[in-house]
Amino acid sequence: MTRTVPAAIVTALAQKEVKPFYAVELEFDTAAVRFWTGFGSKTVNGDPYTGTGYLLSISGLEEVADLSAKSVTLTLDGIPAELIALALGENYQRRPCNIYFGVDGVSDVVNVFTGNMNMMTIQDSGETGSITLLVDSKLVELERSTNRRYTNEAIRDFYSSDTFFSYVDKLQDKKLSWGRK
């Protein structure tokens, strides 16, 4: 997939010394959690991000030319027990995740991955632990089977005034004389 890289980032990448970073935004129900791969706090797209230093790792991030469904794995090590308790109590599946690439000293960033959180693995050692989060691209949704039923009751949940499927039950056992007098 082609994407536009701001001129400021292209210029910064051509310098002798480059300090690239990744910023991760996890949109939970209660609030968004934002981390970046540096130290201290950083403002990205007007939002504050917490530095994780070397504790945050991102794997599986690759650019592909076709429309294949990819996944990214985020791992956060050495986190306190309070954050693990928050992760255990939060609804995360199918919630949005954005990963940005940027360069220190440049305010622009590039969105390199957008997907939905899928599976979280937590390893707790008492005082600290690690969280591994699998994030699927939006194309994975196309590969999932739907649990939607085409019945009058199921359609009414989405469209309360739709009566199309109310006649399906009557048609089930109806005998039709097709082509006969």
C-alpha cells in the first residue's frame, strides 16, 4: 500500500543522525492508552504519549504490496501490577489500534498500521509482568465468518421497521403449483 510520507520526515531521514520512534495508540472503552518507544513523555498528533524506552517491542510490522491480512504483535515488558489489573478488567477485543512512525524533532508522523486488538496474553510475576497483544489488520475481518442470521427477529434487532423476513416462516411449508393449471 502506498502512503504519503511528509517532506519533513523524508528530510530528517536523510540527515547523518536520525532518531526514529514508533508511537502506539490503543483505544479501550474507558480511555485511550498511548505509548512510544522513547523515554519521557511526547506529544504525537496533539495527544500525550508515555515513553516506554526499551520495554515496548513491535514485531510483524511489514509493508506488503497485495491485500493480504497481516497481524502485528506488541509486547510490553516490566510493567507494574496495577497496569496488569487494568488490562485484565478492560474490554479490548476488536478495539482500534494505531501505530505511527516518526522522527525526533519532526512534528509529523506516518500511520504505518491500523487494526483491531484481538488476543492479549498476560504473564504476571508478582511485582511486574508482561503483556503481549496481537493486533489484526482490518482485512482479517473479511476472513471471519459472520454469525448473523437472516430471520425476522435478527433483522429487527438492526432495522426495527423492516418486515421483509416476517413472511419467510409462512413460505417454508407452502406448496406452489408452478406451471400447472
